[in-house]
Amino acid sequence: MKRIVLIVVLLLTNIVFAQKNRQENDVDKIKDSLELSNSKKVTNHYNVRKERKLGVNAVLGGESIIASVSIDYFVTSTLNIGIGFGLIGGYVGAKYHFRGNIDDLKWTPYIGVSGIRVAGIMGGDSKSGVYFPAGIQYIGNKGFSFSIEAAALSIINRDDEPPVWGAVKIGYHFKP
């Protein structure tokens, strides 16, 4: 399972780099740069992380272990903060999106950190911990978002925890 998650993350990262290279070689951008006219240029630059800052997500896996809902907000086009509540826990954290400041880029790789609180199961005590995700996120121009991540998970005073975890998130990002 770990290998499958790693392969998926690597393949999606490759998509991000291919998307950027395609944009850099775009014939329309070359024509615009060679244009000598003084007329006002129309640009199609659109940074979805600047335009659609607030997101709502359904999460399978992730910080609350089983399933959760989360709200996130792009403070800048590269810094995203979020909070979520799930079946057995809650969390708050931040993610840094590499290349999130590049216009017209839908896929961005990210890393982050979240503080988590997992409720006791079967009368056990609640536990705190830390979740360190690394993943890739897609946000479309109309707001649909999808991300997949692998993460290191550490829950204090709990021996039965898996050291590697992950999540799949599907959501929507709104315009302010």
C-alpha cells in the first residue's frame, strides 16, 4: 500500500511539471512577447489559489484517522491553513504549496503539519499527536478540488498507530 501511494504521488508530481513546461512553450505567450503594438494586452492569467481562497472538503483517512470534513483557507497563494473534525478526532494545521504562486497552475505539490486530537475508543483516553503530510492538490477554475497525500503520523503514548498514513480529499473552493 505504501508503494502504491508513493507511485501515485510521484506520477501526479510529474503531471505538475509537465503542465508548467507546456505553459512555458505556449505559442500564444511567445506571440504576445513579440508583439510590438501599443494596444492594451488581454491576459488570461488566473491563479485559482488567489481567486478561490476558501475551501470545504470531505476527507477519507487523514488527520482524524477514518473520515472527516475540513475547511481550509489560502492566506497567500502558497500558504494554506485548515481545521477539520472527523469521526474520532479533530485537527488544525497548515500546508505550504510549492509553486502555488504561479498563474494558470492547477496542480501543486505541498507539505504541511497538523496538530491532531484523537478521541479514546472503547473508553480509552484521548490522545494528541502530529501529522506531517506530503501530497499534491488540484483546484480547477470552477472550484472543484482534489488532493492525495501520504503522511507521517505520530500519536503520543500510543503504540498501535501506523507510522505512515494518508488521505484522499475531495472538495470545492469558493470565491470570496
